[in-house]
Amino acid sequence: MIHSSILRRQKIIIAILCALILLTFIWGTGIGSAAIPYDQVISALLGHGDSQVNFILFDVRLPRILITLFAGMALAVSGAVLQGITKNDLADPGIIGINSGAGVAIAIFYLFFPIDQATFSYMMPVVAFVGAFLTAVLIYIFSINKKRGMEPVKLVLVGVGFSMALSGLMIVITSSTDKQKVDFIAQWLSGNIWGTSWPFVWAILPWLIILIPFTLYKANRLNLLGVSEPLGIGIGLSIERERLILLFTAVALASAAVSITGGIAFVGLIAPHLAKSLIGPRHQLFMPIAILIGGWLLMMADLIGHHLIRSAEFPAGVMIALIGAPYFIYLLLKKV
């Protein structure tokens, strides 16, 4: 039973984060090389904007903002699930190699299976999922000890090894292709938001609509997997089956996100940790908060990187890494 004061605190935090996302959303629609006064932004959102404002707002800025918001949410849930099933606070789809597996699959698909743009946007999450899932299964297999089962620390180490190996494979794959295609892969690796049109919004949205509610439904099982496996077995829970289902879900969310945003790491690491520090370790309490933090974090990182210096653009993945890498080192030192 969760105390009413904790639930009230959760609602207050969610309300604050929703307000923060809304303010950042409105700020992002107005700034840029063609700045739009905010009274015109509000007017356009209400359906009363002129053609130029409508084009800038609805065709250029809104899809990009929504992509970063949705992708950040997906990565946050993926990180929370991975940390729960591995019992390892360092787990993140970018750190343990899942993003790299998605990247290799995307590179092969992009370079050797050319298709039209409309189909491409919807195929990318599927292709990324196949690559990421195969990578996750291999990492999981290599992390199992015959006597002690899956070892969380070993999983991170194996994942880092896979990430490095797959990055090397990516270089081999792209070394003999033309410059234009190599530039796309390089942008993807740096976490430069490239899917910035409405088809990419519609491509990622179904994954979130189906998988995020499913993950929240599984919150109690994540609590048992993260705290007391014997208790889960005692009440008839199939531990390995639940782990694989949740791993499947985490990989699907991460691959859907990075297939459109590029290789972004650390969102899935930071968002769950911040949420736990605000409300505690129960998944049904902190996951809704982590979802909002992840969405806001990536949205903010992209806006800052996109508009920080007018003569240059910093990929969102780089902006997140500037925060996430030191935080990862801090967590690593805490665990040693």
C-alpha cells in the first residue's frame, strides 16, 4: 500500500514537469533563425496564423520538438526497465551496446537496401529493433553465469565490449561507401536529430502508445525482479520469461527512438535516477516521472544544441553526453 502523501507528492512532481515541458515546448516554437513572436505562436497553434508562420511552425519546428520529446520518453522507459531487470544502476541502452546494434542494422539497411523516403521512415524503427534485439540477446547470453545466473556488472562490461566491437564494424561497413551516405551515418552516430518531419513522428508514436502503458502495467513485476526474485518465484512468477518480455520491450523502445534521433546515450541512465531521487525506487511511482524527465531532457538538449551558437550546431547526443558521461563515472565510482 502506497501512502497518500507519496501519491500526492508524485502528482505535484508530474504537474511541475508537465508545466516545464509545456514552457519548453512554447519556447522552442518561437526561437530560431526566423524568430516568431510568441503571440503569433499561440495564434498559429489556435489556427489563426498566416501562411509563413504556419510553415515554420508546423512543417519545421513542431515535428522536431515532438520527435525529441517522444524519443526522450522512450529512452527513459527503456533505461528504467534495463536497470530493473539487470539490478544494475549503470544500465542504459546506449552504454550497454543496444544502440550500437541498432546503428549497425540501420547502416546496413541504409547503404545496401535503398527504398523510397515514405517507406524508409516507417521501416527504420523495425530495422533498428532487429539489430538491437539480436545484440541484446547476445549480451544477455554472454552475461549469464551457469551457477549464479545473469550477473549485472558483467552485463555492463559485456555491453561496453559489444558497443566497441560494433562501432568498429560500423567503420568497416562505411569505409567503402560514398561521402554523402557516410555523412548520414556520422550524423546518426553523433546523435544529430535527423528525422524531423511528420512521417517520423507517426513512425515512432505507435511504439510509445503500445509499449509505455504495457511497461507501466508491468511495474510490480519490475519491483520483484529488482528486489526479491525468490518472492517472485514463490508467488508463481516466471522470472526468466518476465525478464525476456521486459528486455524485448526495452529494446523495442530504445531502437524506435534512436532509429530517428541517432545514437543518443545517457537519457536512459539519467532520467530514472533523477526520478528515483524525487519519489523513491518503486517503479509505479518513479516511471511516470522518469518518462517526463527523459522527454524534457532530450527536448531541452536539442534546443540548446541547435540554438546555442548561431554559427554552429551541437548534436543533441553530444549535449546529453556532456552531462551523462560525468554522471556515469560518478555512479561507477560509487559501485566500486
